Amino acid sequence: MTGFKSEFLRTLSERGFIHQTSGDEALDDLFRTETVSAYIGFDPTASSLHVGSLIQIMMLHWMQKTGHKPIALMGGGTGMIGDPSFKDEARKLLTAEGIDQNLAGIRKAFAPYLAFGDGSTDAEMVNNADWLLGINYVEFLRDVGRHFSVNRMLAFDSVKLRLDREQSLSFLEFNYMILQAYDFVELNKRYGVRLQMGGSDQWGNIVNGIDLGHRMGTPQLFALTSPLLTTSSGAKMGKSATGAIWLNADMLSPYEFWQYWRNTEDADVGRFLKLYTTLPMDEIAHLEALGGAEINEAKKVLANAVTSMLHGDAAAAQSAETARKTFEEGALAENLPTIDVASDELQAGIGLLTLFVKAGLAGSNSEVRRHIQGGAVRVNDLPVTDEKRIVGTGDLGTAGVVKVSLGRKKHVLVRPVG
């Protein structure tokens, strides 16, 4: 369904957040006629969330912005087991102390996006440890476990993936699906939650919760999943050569965060503007229409908007100015060696290996590959791990050049001519 009437679902649909929903018309009517409480679960596996979770946070942000109540469920209980969904192997188990430390750090990531409080549309952060850790196991099996079909659970893609590869799936992990389903029912009981949202890999888990709720007498519950995002080149969102793109400033500087978005691939700019900013759709349409070197202006708008939302206007402006100085006053003032390439060639895209050999930074493609594996290859001061990386006009900085580097001392500027 695409013709949603409620503001929340219409906004999510036109901006590309929706992969799949259950009960489309009934859910749309619910959002049109009531103040809806909905939640997304987050596993406390690190002391900060990263960009891979940002699409979920933005969904909660739009909920509140359109007059509904967002709930961020922290998996303090389920985090002690680990979600097996589409994982190749079991996760390392976290201690209670480690989870508490991670929860303290994760709280910081939500503050710029959600207004917390006690009002009807104020966000709440809740921890499923509050109800899971005190469960009587025998009673839980009798009252909840009896509603689950093992045959059906074995048919889930996330489980079949592990079993088909003859990889162990522990009973501990198998229980995760039951506990997550129970979370939905418990949140309905405690907070009147009617909708669970999550990534498309969570569809089976969410539907489990809906079915359990039906069997245990809750009102109709609903599911909404977002697409699992990758860049146009297939890279996972939130990852870079040096690790995760964290949301907390104490784990990744605002400048590095800004640079991550500034280096968005050309084909992703419009999509990311819709998902990760609150810019009006007509403004995004204008930015999407920019081509050639002008797309860099759209990338700066993207970087400024996303960084401003998370770290504030001042941090975004400072990051943009630092980037400008790096290229205009830094690279050029250092009189770095420069090579000229045909504008048409750069427009079409030059393979990273070819470019580094052409720039004299390596003698062969195999040498460049070795340097990539060693973490020594950079484009515009950002590490590169993909040997198939294409360098094009989208990489041009504010000074109209691309900076390629080998290690910390060898730099060459690539300048388009003709």
C-alpha cells in the first residue's frame, strides 16, 4: 500500500522508510484516529549506536514529529543472549555489567532525535530486563512457550541460514525469538504499544510477537519494517575502513562523522537526504537533480544536515570549515604533487588501482592491493578497503581536486582538465 492517509505513514512511505507492513489499512486508520505508541528494539552490544541504527532512530523521530509516542526498547535482557537473525555464528555473550555500561552510552545517541518525558507523545526508553530477568521459567513455558511451533521457527530464513551451513544454533539463541515476541506483548500491556518497527531482517520476529499477542488476547498488533540499507556499491551502512561510524562524539569526532556523509556515493545522495535528514521533499528533489561536479554541493548539504541534527549547528559548521581548509589551505598550500586527468575520464570513473599507479604511488595493481590490506590507502584522507573503489567527480573537494594518499607522507592531487 502506498496511498497512506495518516501523516506518519505517508511521510515514511514517500521518504523510502517502508519495506513491509502488516494490516496496511487498519494501521493507517489507527494512526489517523489515535495517538499511537510504537517501539523499536536496540541491542546494547556496544557503548554507542552507529549509523547502521540511524534509520531506525529517524523512524522514531518522525513518529514523535507527527504526534505519536516513540519507545526505544533496550535489550538489557535479550542482550544477554544475542539475536541470531542472519548471523553466521553465535555472538559473544555480554555480562550484566557490560550491558549496563553500554546502555549508559547508548542513551546519549537518542537525545538529539527524541524529546523524553512523561507526556502522551514524549519518548520513553525502557529496558526489557525489567520483566525478563524475573521470569519464572516453568510458568513462562506453560503460559507463553506453548504458543510457539518449533516447526515454524525452523522454517524462518534466519534459522535456515545457520542450519543450511551446518552451523550450530544453540537453544539459548533459539529462545531469543520467544523472548522478543514476549516483549511485544509486555509492551502492549505496560505502555499500550500497538506497533513494532525494525529492519526487514526482523520481520519473522515481529510477526511472532503479533501472533503471540493474538493468542494471549491483546488488541490487534502491527508490524512495519524498513529496508536493510547498503550503499550503491554494496557496502554496509555505518561501516568504514577504520571501523564503525559511531553516533557518540566521544567515539567518533563530528568532523569524521561529517566526512563520512560528504563522501557519499553520487547515486546515494538523494536517497540519504530523504532518510537521514528532515529537509523538505521539494528541496531534496532540487538537490537530487544536480549533476556532475554540482552533486558535491548536495553532498555538503547532506553532511551538514545530518551532522547538525546529531552534533549541533556549530559542530556541523566547524566540520565543513575544517574540510574546506584541509583542501584549499592545506593540500594546495603544501605544494603537493599534482597529476592531470581528462575531465571525461574522471566523469566516467577511474579504478582506484589504476589511479594509484598513474599517480606514481605504487608500481603495480598488486602493490596497491597490498597497501589496501595494510590500511595505507586513502582518498580525501579517508581510508579505503575496497580495491574495486571507483574515483570520480563525486570525490572532488571544494578546491576541485581529489587527494590520494599512501601512508601519511605520500600525497598526490588529481586535477581534472579539459
